[in-house]
Amino acid sequence: MGRLPPTRDKKRLLLHVPIGVICAFLTFFEPLTGLLATAGFFLYEINEDWRIRDEAYVDVLGWLYGFVGTAIAFVITRMVVKGLIFLTGGTS
């Protein structure tokens, strides 16, 4: 199968960002559930690419943007909160 048009690639990529966000939140708060959700997503994408050759790397890249973006936001938020607690003399 040929390369998808760039506009369609962008839409597919953006469609999978929320899945990455959900997997990230699950991983932070329920690690086993997050791991299972991530494994399920990757198994689905591997199967889909193997069966219909739809260039699933676009979907995985969208997932990755959502997951990593959420992880960075989570880490920064945690650092800021811990810094504020330290500056105000509270305990973390």
C-alpha cells in the first residue's frame, strides 16, 4: 500500500494522542492497568499493520506524543508542587 496523504496522516496522528494521554494517566495511578492498556494498544497496532498494512507507525507516533507529553507535564507539575511545599515550609 502507498504512503497516506499528509493530511490524513496528521488526522490519524492526532486521533491517537488521547489514547497516549489515557495510557499515561493509567500508568501513573494504576501501573498494572497502564501497562495492560499500553500492551493492548501495541498488540492491536501490530496486528492491524500486519493484516492491512496501514502504516501503523503513524498511530504509534500519535500515542507516543500523548504519552510523553503527559509524562512531562506530570513530572513538571510534581516538581513545582514539591518546590512550593518546600518554600512554604510544609512537608511533602
